[in-house]
Amino acid sequence: MLRILTPGDIRMAPGISTEAGSILAALGASKPLVVVDPVVHKLGLAGPALDGLAAAGLSAAIFSAFSPNPTDTEALAAVEMARAAGADCVLGIGGGSAMDVAKVVALLSRHPGSLRDYSVPRIVDLPALPVLCIPTTAGTGSEVTRAAVITDAATHEKLLVLGSALLPAVALLDVELTLSCPYRVTVDSGLDALSHALEALVNRNASPYSDGLATQAMRLIGGSLERAARDPGNLAARSDMLFGASLAGMAVSHTSTALIHGMSRPIGAAFHVPHGMSNAMLMPLVTEWSAEAAPEAYARAARAMGLADSPEALVAALKGLNSRLEVPDLRSLGIAAETFRAAIPEMARQSVASGTPANNLRVADEGEVAELYHRFLDESMSA
Ligand SMILES: [Fe+2]
């Protein structure tokens, strides 16, 4: 079944975040809980949205006490705050962590229990408070997806919460908020967005709907990522990145991710490598391995990115991007070969158990995933 779930209202314009207040008021809300990333808050990037809330006569409670990998305990503290304040909507401002916290708070404010009660395999199609998301990075696409990832504080496991309850009602794409995004965050989140577009295109769940979104996302991101990284104030490049990341998010929200994300998450969990960075590190190798079984699909992806129409050109371009954007390898991250090698069996198990490798056009079993981790290690150490 193809089921299309996207926010009903997506607006993009420089400075649009000031309209958060009037938009929430028009939805009939009057008491927002604002979930804002602590760094974003410190930098004043929530200022225009907060001014807009005040101008619309809305009294906001502000929650910022969460970590870069937010936990269920932190989310529950936000739920407490939302209940105490009588919040009737949630505004998320920041990267994926802030928006994901906002989304689960909207769910748990209306339903009892712990976050684990709502995580996959359950699909959460329940009424939740309306959510308005304002991304400050071009990457995760959480502002347009029906997913949130929150860490279980007790077990350190990443809980995936999925369903229409997690879908924001409104997304505001305000390029001005992304201009001060630092180089490394721009690159890591941008390469995460590129991996969303690529994995949506070469995916067993792809449809004409996701293909259209992912193709345009590949074009926009492929054409602007390096410019946005090197020339941070470049409004056109930042706009293309922001829109491209949202389109990629919409695409991958409808296909799910595939082998790159499937192998990347265990590396992130075991070695604390940022999500976009570990995706980027794996992207050329996984693409090369997968393209053998589906050359035409990868040729289409190469064309979408504005390259010659061959999988080889795509792999070369991904390697070139990583090298020019200084994506590290395992050695430069200080990860010892022996430590990584010892972690491979468990990472391969986790990867296949996540289910995402099964969405890949060439499906890897646990042994093949382990072999790919070994190849990745060898390439990384010999580079
Ligand atoms: Fe991702």
C-alpha cells in the first residue's frame, strides 16, 4: 500500500519563522511548548519565532534541557512541562534532536505510558498535539517526516517511533536560520540529506512519488552542498540545501532507509560517530557493492545528481565529495582497527535486525554485512 503522509502546510521564505505565532493562532492554539535546541537558543536563532509568538499573543513555555542524542527521560521532563503549562501545541526549533523531542512530546502529552510503549514495531496512528517544526540545519528532514528517534536512557538503545502521530502539522523553512550553521555540521547534515535522497531512489519501496522527490533532492543537494559548506552566507546555496533536505526527508519517509543507514547506525552507537558522518563514510563502498545488482537504478541516481549516467561515476563522485569535504576515516577518528574488528559481529547483527538492509536493491545477509564492515575497515586503514 502506498500511503502518503506529509505536513499539510509547508512554507519556505527567508524570515518565515516569525510567522510561527500567527500560524499556530490560526490553528486555534494559544499555549505552545517551545522545544528549542540549547545551542540554537543560545545563538538567538529562536528569537524571530519567539517574537512572532508574543506578537500573536501566545504565551510560551520553553524547554531546552536535552542532549544532542535526546533520551526518553529528557522527553518525559518536557511532557511534564507541557502538562503543567497546559500546552495545546508544540513548536520544535533546531536540528533533528529538537524536532524529534517536540514530536514525541506532542504524542506523550495526550497518551499515557513510556516512549517504549509507542516504539516500533508499533505504528502510532493516534491523535497528538499539533506540531510546528522549524529546522536550523539542512539534513535530517524531521520537519516533514512521521518518525522520531529517541535514546532509551536505561539501555542506550535508540527507540524509533513511527506513525501519523509524529507528523508535524506545519513546517517552516527559514533559510536565514541556517546561515550560521558551522562547517562540520553543514557537511555532516548535508551528507545525511544526500544519503536520504540516494537511499530513497535505490529502494525496494520506491514509488513514482518518492522518486520525484528524491530526484529533485539529489539535484538540489548535489549542486549546492559544497558551495554551502565553503561559502556559508550564500543564500542560494543554503536555500537549495534546506529545500533539498526537506524533499529528501519526504522521500525517505515514504521508502524508509536502506543499507547505508542500516550499517551506519551500529557504527554511530558503538563509536559515537555523528550520524551524517558515518553515512558519508559508508556511502561510496555500499553504493559500489549495491550497484552491481542494480546498475540502472544507480545510473538514474547519477543522472539525478548531475553526473554522467553510470554507477561508476556516482561512486567516484561520492568519494570525491568525501575527500573534498574532509570526511574522516576510521583511522583519523582514532578508532583502532582491532577494536572495530571485534565489534563487527555485533554490528552486523544489529544492522540486519534493524530491517533497513532489506530495503536495499541488493540485499545483504548478516555474513555479507560483516564482510562489508571488514572491507570498510581495510579501505579505511589503507587510505
Ligand atoms: Fe539519516
